Amino acid sequence: MGWKTLDDMDFNGKRALVRVDINVPVENGVVTDITRIERICDTVYDIQDMGGQVILIAHFGRPKGQVVPEMSLEHIAPTVADVLGLPVTWVNSDYRDAVKEMAGDEVLLLENLRFNPGEEKNDAAFAKRLASLADIYVNDAFSAAHRAHASTEAIAHLLPACAGRLMAEELGALETALGSPDRPVVAVVGGAKVSTKLDLLGNLVTKVDTLVIGGGMANTFLAAQGIDVGKSLCEHDLAETAREIARKAADAGCEILLPRDVVVAREFKAGAANDIVAVENCPADAMILDAGPDSVAHIVAVLERSKTLVWNGPLGAFEIAPFDAGTNAAAARAADLSKAGKLISVAGGGDTVAALNKAGAADDFSYISTAGGAFLEWMEGKELPGVAALG
């Protein structure tokens, strides 16, 4: 791997500018989920333990280069201080004075980067202004690494740069899953639409041994084979694209696993009357809302003979019972195999994290990425500017 970590740097007596992701949910002025703040702790503590001082830089929301008071990091600073257990000083504009006056284990938190239009424009002058505050640049925000912004890309060329603990952990997990994985490798890809995951599917069929397709995406592949999916969510206009992906998979020696039986219902609501039918027997007036037990049994069989799993997206309409059963069962088995040391499992993407948490499986997966877009772009085989800049 061509990037350095904290252990490759000398922080003693130096200031570190640390790009973090603390873009946390806030309701009525209260942070409702501190997970992202908790994840920066190791990097902050380790830099301080090595004799360095920490200046945090981050974005919050999408102010689009304007000052939007409700998106000020001033609102989050007290929670950051509570989670870190350290004095945290929010700094609005007088960066230089605040940096000069830093004391002991004090941590500075600079104002929302995206208030400055130069941030999203990857502006060299804004990056230079930030770089002038510190001796070392640390990127610990993998979730923003797919953006070529001043704080993720331009600045990395102006200071000695390295990955923080969270970034290094994330990159290590992804390298293990897709870079040089233990084989066989299986990918589970679900969700509503094929159109949003074309690049992902195209890349994965060249990297994995088995590709499990679930959710509404599976309906598009089934329809492409001439199967009537009734009133199910389906992108009929992408039938040829689905066949193209299937051909590419066959050429690469990748098996595509589609549902064999499905759970169907006439309405999408909790506890709706439903039936389990073979895929070719979907009633014309029904919707496919989950993978059936035979489908799940085949997925579990693949998991049990695999060494590495990459998971993105649910197998059905996991938000409501009983259409969460397929996702829950497959996730539970993946979690058990991971806990037993028989499977390396890496999962990511918004719906994925929610589905695995709901299934009670997330804690036993080898690694859960909360990076969203950056995780997907890595899986699509794209170069991430924020990672490339560290090389």
C-alpha cells in the first residue's frame, strides 16, 4: 500500500491538521448518533501520545460555500469534547491566533470547511491557508476520500501526509476484501435499482467468484431472462444491460446467484398477506418483496464455502416484517461464520448498515464501513482522490 500511517510520522512537538468526518445527525441542537465522533478518538489520542497537537478540520451538511448558521460546527464542538474527554475549542476565523495559543492537550476544531467556496473547488489558495497552520496532514475521513476537495486532495501535496487510524483501518479492510482476498470470494449486492450500481456490478464480476443479487435489482435480472415479475419494482429498460453483465460474469468465471423462490404480496405494508412462490410463478398482480427460504438456503451454502464476503444492499424490503426475513437469515449466518473465524466479511453503504444492525448481525462482521459513497466507489474500482493524494 502506497500510503503512510501515523506510525511513519514524527509528531513530537508538531501540529497535526487532521481531516475528520463528524458529519453527524443533529435534531433540535442535539447530536443523536455519536458513532462518527467516537471513531476519531484513536487518531487524536495517538497523535497526542506521540507529542503532537491536534487541529481538527471537517465539514457539516451542504452549505455550498455559504455561511449557514445552523450548519456551524460550533453546535457540535461540545459533543466532540465530551466524547474525546478533552478540551475542544471551536475556531471561527482567526485560525492563526488560535493555533499560536494552543495549550497542552487542547484540541482545535475549525469552522465548517464548506462555508468557504474554495473547499469544494479544491482551491489551492484555501488549501495553502489550511496547510500553513500545521506541520503534518492526517486524513482520517475515508468517507470524504472520493471527493477532490481542498481538505482531502490539494492539501495532501503541501505537507507530509498520512492516513489516520480510521482511514488506515478502512483501507486495510477493503484491500483484504477486494485487493488480495482469500478465495473463494462472494459479493452480496442488493437494493432497489440496477441503474445505480452498474459500475459496481461490472467491477465485481471480474473480482469475485460468486455474485449474489437481491432486492429490486434481482427483479431486473429475472425479467431479462424472460421471467414475469408481476408488479414488482423492475427496470425493464435495463434488460439488455443485465444480460450484458451476466455475459461478462460468465466470461470472468463468476457465478451469478439470483433468487429461486420469492416472497410476494399484493401490498407493501407491515404484516401484509404474502406467499412464497417459485420465481417463475410470481402472480401478475403481486410484488416480489423478499428472497424466499430456498433462495436463502443457497446463499448460505455459498457463504459456507467462501473465505471472503463483500456485502452491499439488502435482499428484500428489509424495513418492514415479514419482508426482512431473507436479509436477516443470510446476515445472521454471515455473522456466525465471521465470529467463528471462517469468513472475512466487509459491508458498507447506508441501507446495508441499517439492515445489518436490524438483523443484529453488524457487530460480528469483520468490518462495517460507514463511508457510503467512498465505499461504493472503491468497490466500483475507481481511484479515490483523497487516497491517491496520500501516495
